Amino acid sequence: MTSGFSKDGLPDLGSAIQAFEEEQAKLTEFQRKLAETTTVVESRNHMVTVTLDGNGELSELKFNTTAYRSMAPAQLSAAITEVLQQARQESLETMQKLMGRSPVPGYELSDLTSGQADLAEVLGKIMEPSLNLVSELEGNADHEADGKTPESPQTARHDDEDDGWERP
């Protein structure tokens, strides 16, 4: 990982802007692919077909036969729920394939969307690069103020300082 600083000790904004633009282009391409994607799942008994759009939202519910008319409400509800859950799972898998990687390293998209991932841990992972950059910037500011090198233990961030974020 680069330090985020240019040779003269100033933040390397050119690299940051380039990285941002690359991520923005990837996100635009992902959104385009997502808009073109649908997930279609048919129930085991071929009675119901569910279609989800690229965002995993229900776009069509189709009854292929009239068998639903003679079903008990609970049985019909269970059949629809089962095929919808299967379609949502397939839709999440498709989203993950289109992304190529998880939006949060170390977590699967399905863990994030289902609520199985610990929110505090996820936020920590998301904020980690920003916190590291702030630490680097603080180290560089200390270097300019007191003449110490950024590698010097005296300029390192102290773990006992409370910045409001929990760290493992």
C-alpha cells in the first residue's frame, strides 16, 4: 500500500483522485450490469414463477397453472415464500459474481444483506483505510512540527488515545 504522500511530504491527491475515478467507473459498470440482470425461479411443482430485478426486488409473480385455486391459503403462502426465498438467494449470488469481490473484505454479500455480519466489525472494516490515512497524516504533521521522522516511535499514534472508534 502506498503511503498516500507525494515526494515532498504533501498528500498525493492525484493518486487519490485517480483511485476514486477508477472505483467510480467500476461502480457505474456494476450498476449497468445489475440493471440488465433478472433472476427467474420456478417452484418445484411448476405452479409459480418469480422474477426479481437486478436489485433483488420482485418484478413479477406468475401463476403457471390454476392449481393454486384449490390450495389452502397456508399451503399457497408457503409455496410462494419458498420460491421467493430461492430467487433472492440466487439473486444475491448473481450480485456477488457481478461485483467480483465483496464490498467489505472478509464478508460475503449474503452475510451483509442478511444481517449475519456484526455491524460494528463491518463498520470497522469500512473505516479502516480512512483511519489509517488519518494516522499517516497525523504522523506527517508531527514530523513537520517537531522534526522527527514518521518512522520514529515518538510520532507513532498511541493506542491509549481515544478517537471514538473501537479497534480490535
